[in-house]
Amino acid sequence: MRSVEEQQARVAAAAVAPRPVRVAIAEAQGLMCAEEVVAERPMPAFDQAAIDGYAVRSVDVLGADAIGDSAGGRDDAVVTLPVLGVIEAGARTPTRLQPKLATRIQTGAPMPTLADAVLPLRWSDGGTSRVRVLRGVRPGDYVRRVGDDVQPGDVAVRAGTVVGAAQVGLLAAVGRDRVLVHPRPRLSVMAVGGELVDVNRSPGNGQVYDVDSYALAAAGRDAGAEVNRVGIVSNDPKKLREVVEGQLNRSEVVVIAGGVGGAAADEVRAVLSDLGDMEVARIAMHPGSVQGFGQLGPEGVPTFLLPTNPVSALVVFEVMIRPLIRLSLGKREPMRRMVRARSLGPIASMPGRKGFLRGQLMRDEDSGDYLVQVLGANGGTSSHLLATLAEANCLVVVPEEVEQIEAGELVDVAFLAQRG
């Protein structure tokens, strides 16, 4: 029986990131930047007002420093300046500020020549023809100078950075409409089984809904893949081969649920073996011990055979396939975040197998410690309970040499996707 870590290493070795592609910055969010984006121009490109107010020479308002703090200010300390016009944001005509004058200015508007500060409206009486200055300003106050944010030659967005809202804004600010990114790997998901019907049909006697392809497709999207849910595929060898070959030509990862147990699974494996190296093995984990992995087609596309049981299939996806997708996206840390939590009850685990048990993770309000409650019967040994997986927000990871964890003991816990 192969260890979880050995199988994960075999899978990770097959990870191939799709070639970087250049996309519009509006489509780059959530993807990893594949180039160093260097600014060609300073940002801002001109001295501009950082706040609505009056463009002034700071030397002209120095005498107002003591005004406004009390009603008893000295009359000879009152500073008033004539106001000449308004400079609006987007103004393109250069202006020059003469000594002992002020100009109304909007946020983002270009500063007039000789002005070295902006007097905020709240430090004035708001006058339109003449302004009374209630407090002085120093050189550079409330002014964004050329290149304050970015200088020419600065790296605006680094390769390996996940493009978020701030990065999209930076790309726009330096004048880039397109950027090179690592695209989402294409994942094809299908389910095999003569008992399966789609959710838009009523199952007959002996039939069940196709849960796996929907659940695994959703897990693939959550991992960051571009997913094609093929749905239910015929067991007929000729038709199955035709579908699988088609998906190998258009995918970086292929997942087939229902291909590891029973006589029908033998037929599936026989078809896949003709397309490349496919191995079904027992892995020292539960649930989902029996699973298949290989590299099929001319390009050696990573292909997985998962158990029919939806919970087992999702756990195998979480442990084996999600990290592969994250690596293909260029992520340096493909695994879920792990924390140590104190168990609220006893946990039983299968001897000789690493357990991935559904749990509810919470936080102690007083101590801030993580606490975890395992869901399902006796530590999650009932692997068919899909409802408990839906309630889980973590997986409790139990080492293969551990059979019993007592209440109060610390355990490793992997965060699942945040809800809400």
C-alpha cells in the first residue's frame, strides 16, 4: 500500500502549467502574473492636488499658523488672498500662480507653476473671490508630486503575483491594457456507471442521480480550473474511448468518477490502458483508498480514476487533484492552510491509513485557540454521508499510525473553502 505522500509526489511530478497567455486586464483577476510589468512613465505624471482646496505658495500663508484655534486671534495675523479662477481635474492648459494669490483647485487637478501646497477647504472660510486662511500649510502639503507612486523603471506588478483588484488598478495606472498570465488549467470531469441518470430526469428502479460530475466540477472551479463537465459517459468501450480521447486533446487534467471498483471498472481501466500509463492502486488513506492515476494521450495528460462514492471522490480530489491544479496555476503553496486544533471529542481512525475526516472548526472566544468537532459516525468512518461533508469547513488529518485521538488532544486541521 502506497503512502499518501508518495502518491502526492507522483501526481505533483505530472503538473504542467499551461503556456502563459496575454489577456485583457479585466480578465486577469485571480490569475498569476507571468511577467514583470515595468512602468514606462511616472505616476502621477504631473504634480497634482491631493485634496479639494486652494493652490497657494506656502510662504504666503505662514502668518496664519496661530489663527482658528481661538476667537481671540490677532487682527494683524489674519491672512486673506484673492482667488483667481478654478483649476478642475483634467485641465490641460498650464497655469501660473502669482505671489499673494490663490486658485481654487479640485482633487487630481494639475498644480499651477509656483504653487507648492494645497490649502484644504476646512482650513479656510471657503471664499470664492477672496479666501481667509485659518491655518498655514508647509511646502508639499496635500500635493502628490511627479512619481510619488511609481517611477519609470519601477516594477508595478511582479511575476508570480496573483492579480487582484489592486494589481488591476496598477496595470491600468501604468497604461497596460493587457498582461501575460498563467491561464487556468482546463479540467474535464465525467462519470461512468450504468446506474447514473442526470439531475433533470427521474431515476428509475436501481438508478441514482449523477452526483459526482457536478460535485467534482464545482471542486475544480473552487481550485481555480476552467472546468468542462462532460457528465455521464457510456460504459461502451468504443464510446468511452472516443469521449476520453476528445477530452485529452482539450484538457490539462481529466477526472473520471466511478472507474475503480467492480467489473465495470475493469472495462474502464482496459480502455484507458490503451491510451497510456494508468495505474489503480491502494493508497494508505481513508476515505478513498482505491484510486487510479496515469498520464494518457500523446501529451501525457494527468488522468484520475475516482471512487463512485461522492464523499470519497471529493476527499481524493482535495488531497490529490486540487494541489495539482494549484501547481499548474503557478502557485508556490498548493496545499491548504493547516492549523493545530484541540479536539472536542474522541476521534477514531483506521489503522495504517492517513485519515481525512470531516470536521467543524471553530475558535474559542476567550483563549483564541482553534477547536474542532469531527462530523459523522465515530470520527467520520461512515464515508457515504455527503450531508456531513457539506457541513464541514475543514478536514481533520490523522496520521496513519494513530488509531485513536482523545478529547482535548491537538490535531492537524486543513481549512476548506470559506463559505459566505
